[in-house]
Amino acid sequence: MKPLLFALLALSLAACGSSRMSGMDFARPEVVNPGGKMQCVPFARDESGIEIYGDAHLWWQKAANAYERGHEPEEGSVMVLFGYKNPNRGHVAVVKRMISEREIVVDHANWLNDGQIYLDQPVKDVSANNDWSAVKVWYAPGRQYGARTYAVQGFILPQMRYAAARN
């Protein structure tokens, strides 16, 4: 019996030393109460320096003539999500760190319609073509990725499109 217990203990400890990494190895998700109801748009604008106003679902379109846009995340960029219920809803989150080709960490606000600020929240690309067109977002209350998949419009880069012409 003792050899079996020893073998089980050794196997469980070996899992602790696994080299397989996930976003949780790098992120320390935290939920902050800002003392009032924070929305995703002013939070993303303040955190990224991207001066776009209006509802989150309009950011991608509004960025077209003012900022560089892309379909892959970069640190400091703003990820723009389509709304899951209707086209007049959306969400924006600031990319803080790249974890891997398919995993990032974001800061965002009001993710669960509760006015809270969510820091160091993992997001993973679950798109069939590995192109960041569909993601799963960390669900803080359950301490796991949420069940819902969100469509991504793209990533707004903090560099202004025509910065050289404006100087």
C-alpha cells in the first residue's frame, strides 16, 4: 500500500513541475471596485491614451481614419469586441501583455455589467484559423475562462495613423 501512495504522491508533485504554461502562470487576475460604476469606454481611453469617444461597438469604425488598426494583439492596443446580444453592444479592453501566440492579458472595466475594474484578465484566441477573430475571456467569479465565445472586430493600436503629417 505504501508504494502505491508514494507513487501517487510522486505523480501529483510531478504535475507541479510541468513545463506547460498558460496565461494563469503569468497573470494575477484582480477585481477592483473603483468607488463608482466604471464603464469600459472611459477606462480603455484613459489606460490606452486612444482618444475615441462613443459606444464601444463604434470604436472600430471611428478608429479607421485616426489610428492604426490590426487583427492581432499588441501590447497597449485596444481589443474591440462585438456585442454578444445585438450589434449595438460592444466592449473594449486594453492589451497589457502577450503571453503566447494565442493568449493575452487585458485590463478592462464593466465586463460583467457591474462597474468593476478587471485587471490582468487572461483572454485566449479560440478561432478556428488562429486569427484572433474569436476569443474566450476570463470569468473572474468562477476563476476560469467563460463559456461564451466573443467575436473580435480587431485591435486599435495607440499610434495615430497620420502622426507624421500632424507634426
